Amino acid sequence: MEKTGKILIVENHALLRAGMRSLISMDPNLEVVGDLGNAHDAIAALRTLTPDLILMDISMPGMSGIEAVIDIKKRYPRIRIIIVTIHRADEYIHSSLRAGADGYLLKDATHEELQVAIRSVLSGKTYLSPDVSGEVIQRYLNAGREATPTPLGELTHRERQVLKLIAEGHTNKYIADYFTLSVKTVEKHRSNLMQKLNMHNASALTAFAIDQGLLGHTFGDH
């Protein structure tokens, strides 16, 4: 029997990759064509693999899942992508949808919910975990309309770097460790960004960063 859906799993934790592979393999219509531990390897693998759908983690070493979604959608727009994550916060959901993800599934989902998500997205629909409320989606749709932002050029180099990591869904603690800063310094950068851009939450910052193409830009590590 010919498979109706080829799936690539991109997940940082080997045990979770194995679990998803096992669950997906129970469906005779689906085929797991690979499972990888980071986004860089996944993008490289797409030169030879031809998945219909990618199940993508957000928090991975190197390139984040959200940044990978942007890259993959530019190169292979036909490939469907579901973000599979533990993160429930608005900014992660907004970042994923703005980046071009076709679905958002929480890692505590049941086997049945995973099947529904895969079938829905393979059929061309967008799937959102039931725990992602309508209010969250409405805030996502409104985020970009909150204000007319100041031009990107008025931000400092460090502010652009911090904004990029905020849009990728990283915490203040992660950003502080990444740049060898204190958490208070990162909080100050976040406050300055909101003031300069006349925005009031991380969701609006994320929408602005993605609209400006920051997630596909490299500023240098530090």
C-alpha cells in the first residue's frame, strides 16, 4: 500500500523522537522518513528527503524551531510543518504562526490528538491544540495592529539581537546567558524595545521582528 504521508521528526530529545516515531508508525498510511535532533541537520536532510510534513520542536541547540520554519518555508513552501512543544505562552504561539507553521501541538497531547493534527495539516488545514484558546488566536491577529512601529534602524545592534531572540521564543534567562548579561540587563533591553517601538507585549514585538525579517538575519553571536 502506498503511503499517503511522509513525515520527518525534528526533536531535541531522543526518547521523544522514538516515542513519536512509534506512534506514527501505527498508522499504515504514514511513513516516518527520518528523525533528527536539531534544525540544522533537518534543513540539510531536506536536500535528499522529501517529507510531506515536519513535526518540529521549538527549543533546540543552535537554530530554534521557529527560525527553521521560516527557512524551510522559503525553500520548500509545499512542506507542511507542525510545531510540537511544551510551550503554552502567547509569544511562542504567535511566533510559530507568524513564521508560517501550519499547526501548533502541545507535547502532552494524546495519541488521538496527534493523529488528528497530522491528518488535518496533511489535508491542507491549520491545526491548533485545543488548549490554545480562541482568545490567544485573537490576540495574535491583533498584535500587528497595536501600533505603527518606529523604523528598525533606530534600534541599537544589541537591541536587534535581543529582539531576534525574543521572537524566537527564548526566555530572559536564556538571552542573558547567551550574551553573558544579567537578567536585569535583558529586561531593560526588552523595556527599551517596547518603548521605542510603542508596543506593550512580547507578542507585538514578535510580530514586528518577523515582519521585518529578523529571524532570517545574522547579527553575529555577541
